Amino acid sequence: MIIPFLLLFSAVVLSGVALFVYPSWHRRRVLRQPVPHTWLRTLDTRLPWLRALTRDERRQLLDRMRLFLDEKQFHGCAGLEVTVEMRVVIAAQACLLLFNREGGVFPTLRHVLLYPAMFSKEQEEHNDDGTVSAVHQQLLGESWAHGGGEGKVLLSWEDVEHDLEHPDDGENVVLHEFAHQLDAENGSDNGAPILRHNDAARWEKVMAREFKALGRAVAHGKHTFLDPYAASAPAEFFAVLTETYFEQAEQLRDWHPELYAELREYYRVDPARWR
């Protein structure tokens, strides 16, 4: 009886060790692989403004892209065939959100679903009379956060391409949806992501004040620098702020200096240098 017990105990111990050792070993193995020349050509042609990154920023971006593309599964929907170029440009933009931070590369995300264009989603809408109607909503993208590393991001490729052609208009569906993934890492997509460097009290004060001010301005039909959609929910406020910060950092600094300061502290990089 002792020998079978010892064998079973050894097997359990070895399995536990492998569970912790293998991910680290695999990560190092992935990072030792050379960056394919096709990736570099794609970045140079589709995201030429990335040439302004510092050497360290470029190294970080390529490292995170390698891990992202190793870990995440891409799926073409509605007949779309996913190409290497699609994977590279999405990974590059998503990984811009991860400079100078510890931890994994969107650890709760597993799948990226690409549609040829806007896609439809059916959802329930509660009417004033208490009834519920099924409505179809057209979407550019969506983020689903699931436990166990089974999160999903859904994207319209047509709109990803539009954003590539207009890199400074403040709208970027990839940045928007992956900001939702960061927001949801604490278990709730509510506009309050895990803060590693910001002062939590100051962040909450600034975000709450600016969100309420935007809501009042939108309700009164006033012009706003930020997309009015940001006023729809705290989670959308954070996601819109993120795409604005990475595409219009200088304008955000001029219009909303306190928001700009909080995002610079959160993302640990200043995109104004890249444009």
C-alpha cells in the first residue's frame, strides 16, 4: 500500500510543479523566437506612426505581440478568412495598452472573433409599459469578459481598416474593446480597472466628476470634445477615453487635463510623442 501511495503522491507533486513551470518555460520559448519579417512589413505599412516609438517601446510591443498571437485564437465569422495581416494589426493595437506593466497579456481573453463588417446582436429592451421587446443592434465591436480565461473580443474588420486609415480621429474599435478587457480584469466591466500606479481616490474623484459633467453637457445638447457615447455608462467612458488618449492625446490634454494626467499615469506612456 505504501508504494502505490508514494507513486500517487509523486504524480500529484510533479503535476503541480509542471502546472507552474510550464507556462514560464513556454513564455520564454515564445520570446526567444525571431519576429517574422512579415510582421515588421505589416507594421511599417499599416501602422507607420509606430516608427516614432522608442527602441524600448518597440521591443515591448513586439514581445507582447508574440505572446498575444501565441495565446489568443482568431476566428473568422460570416465567411471571413483571417489573414496574418489581420492578426498582426489587431495584436499591435491591443498591445499598445500594455506598455510598462507587469502581468500577462490580457490573461482573461482567449478568442478574437472577426466579422467582415458590422454585425447584428439581438438583445432585450424594456419598454415604458413594462413589456420587453427583442431588438437587433448593429455593432462595430464587443467585449465579453469570462472567467477561466475564456473572454472574447468581437470586431468588424471593415471598421478596423477604417481606423487604420484614420489614425488620429479619436475613434478606434480595437483600442475601445481591449480597454473593456482591461476594465474587466477585476471581475466587473464598470469603468474602474485595476490601478497599479494611480492614486485610487484621485482617480475616482476625477472620473466621477468628468463623467457627470459630460452627461450634463450631452443632455443639454452641448458640443463635447469626447464622443457623447462616453456618457452612456462608466465602462464606455473609460473605453472612449482610451481610444481618444491614444489617438488624440494632445487635444485631450487641452480639453481635459486631469483626465489626460490620470490616463498617462495608468497607461505609463504618452502617445502624444508618436503623432
